[in-house]
Amino acid sequence: QCVAVCPTGALSEVDNTRKVIASLVDPSKTVIVQTAPAVRAALGEEFDMEPGTLVTGKMTSALKKLGFDKVFDTDFAADLTIMEEGTELLGRLQKHLAGDKDVKLPILTSCCPGWVNFFESNFPDMLDVPSTAKSPQQMFGAVAKTYLADQMGIKREDMIVVSVMPCVAKKYESGRPEFAVDGNPDVDFSITTRELAQMIKGANINFDDLTDEEFDNPMGESTGAAVIFANTGGVIEAAVRTAYEVQTKKKLEKVDFEELRGFEGIRSATVDFDGLPIKIGIAHGLGNARKLLEDVQAGKSEFHAIEIMACPGGCIGGAGQPYHHGDTTILKKRAEAIYREDEGKEIRKSHENPFIVKLYEEFLGEPCGELSHKLLHTHYFDKKKKVEINND
Ligand code: SF4
């Protein structure tokens, strides 16, 4: 077993590739895979390509050659996350504007399990502050094993969901008991970008020679807003693109929010929602997150929304990515590649993803509705006691 240390400091890496391969050769299982946004901007480095080379099509092709029955995109679920988290943000904001003193603001993003683990362990008095939206990885699994399994006519227990993540903490996240139904997890196995590269090499696939292939549908379609989840500031930029249009009922003329981008550890910006100033904070790296959190705890924070990612640069710098040895020029090239992918997308706002619209029409009903709450939202735990015991 391969064991490596996660920079979040609390989690360790377990290699699941053997279990994935065993599932792929099991004829009783339908094995589907989702790939996180950051993977496509870094996987090429494992095959001696320049940092910042986008390999979305080759990655899809390699996954099909490895034998996955369907190759989907976590970006689809990132669009879904925006629908849920954005609705939650606007709901809290409207209550706040109506004078509700009990409403919790700022809302904190919740898609990074390294960060979730950190606040559960260090700020257990603030468990009602973060968004309750599950991460894209977990939303994907929950929808795949209900809506998709139904569409494909297969039983939940016969579907294996694999995720390829830039992240070590996602392995721990997929194993959290609340993300399972009767012991059957929504996401069966989470592997890293590096582990996918090992699988491709192990299968003797010549990555350079692969021709680009498309993701399968319905869970392979995504927008530019979903792709930028990979970069620090990207989740909140994606949320703003949707929340602005929903709140103001006006079309956003310029979808690029340069003021939310960059590499400084803590950033802030005010976005004008047609006369309503929305104050946004961004932190990457848990030391920076702690500073923003201490302000929230002390009641001194002026933000309406805060995005926090545990890894430097966000998921492009995740512990499961090809090693970059702290070289920020590599991280910047990956980030630029992600913004290029966003710019190249025909649709760049999550609420305009036609497959997301269809998912709500056919299955979920409405964002933050009853079924969404059941499948796409979660709750948090006080882990401080456990951490104290572990530290004794
Ligand atoms: Fe995982 Fe790091 Fe991304 Fe958080 S920021 S989801 S720990 S890769």
C-alpha cells in the first residue's frame, strides 16, 4: 500500500487502485468514473507534458480504454453545487436584508473536505455557519446512485462509483458514514491524479497518442463556472455568476471576475449586485483560513460569503496532483489552463447547464427543495473532543 501525507496535516493516503481494477473486471458491476476539474490541468505532467497542458480529451479516452462503463465529469456536480450553495447564500442574504438577526453570515463554502475536517476539529462552536451543501464529489455519487442508476436500470449495489481527484482528503470524505445508504457508499473509491497516471502506465496505454474523446451524458456536461472550482477563488466566482443573475434578474454582461482571482493567501473583494454590495473573502491554506475564521467567531467579519480551500492555490495544488515541490510557477500554469478551459466553454454559468435544468425538472424539483436536502446536503460534527483525545 502506498502511504503519503496530506498537507492538511490530518489525513493519510490509501491506494485504492487495486480495488478499482478488481471492480473493472467484475462482470456483475457497472463501473462509472467522475473526474474533478483540477485533474485535467495536471495529469499531463505525469507523461512529461508541460505544466498547464490541458488533457481533458486524452484523460477521457484513457478512462474509456481502462474499461469504465461511463466516463463522467465532476464538473457536472460542481454546477449542481452552485445551484444549491448559491440558493442557500441568497436565502440567508435575503433574511439578513429583511432584518433577521439570527441568520448566519458569512456563509462559508463547504466543498473542500480538508477544510471541513479542520473546522469540525477547531471551530465546533460554528458548525451552523458553513453551507450545508455536499462537495461536488459527494453530490455526484448521490445523484449517480439514484437518478442515474434508475435511468440505467441497475440496482444501487451493482453500481460502482469511482472518482479521480486531485485530493487525498477526498478518500476520507467518501468514507464518511453519513455518505452511505445502508452501508453502501455514494462514492465507492476515490483515487488521485497520480494514481490514475499509474493505472494508465500499468495498462500500457500510450497517453501521448490518444485521440480526444468526449464525456458521456447526462452527467458529463458542464459549464465554465464548474471548471474554475479547481482554482482558489473559483468556487465563489462560479457562485457569483449565478447568484447575481438570480438576485438581480439581470443578465451578467461580463462573467470574468478578475477581482476574485490571484494567489495571495487571503483576498477580499466587493461585488456590486446592482446596487447591493456583496463582500467576499477568500483564503487558501489552513493558516489563512484560521485568521478569517477567528474574525467570524469574534463577530468582526464583514463578509457575506467566504471561500476556503485547504491547499495552496486550491485543488490545482492538491496533495494527489503530480508533485510540484512548492514551485508556484507550476501552480500558476495549471491555474491559467483552468481559466482557458472556462473561456473555451460555450456556457459559463451553472444555472444554464441544460442537463442541470433537466435534472431539477425530472428529478430534484427545486434547489434546496425536499429531495435536494435529502440527497445533496449534509451536517457537521464536533470533532474537537476526538482530536483532544488523540493528542493526549
Ligand atoms: Fe482537496 Fe486540497 Fe482541493 Fe481541499 S483544496 S478539496 S484538500 S485538493
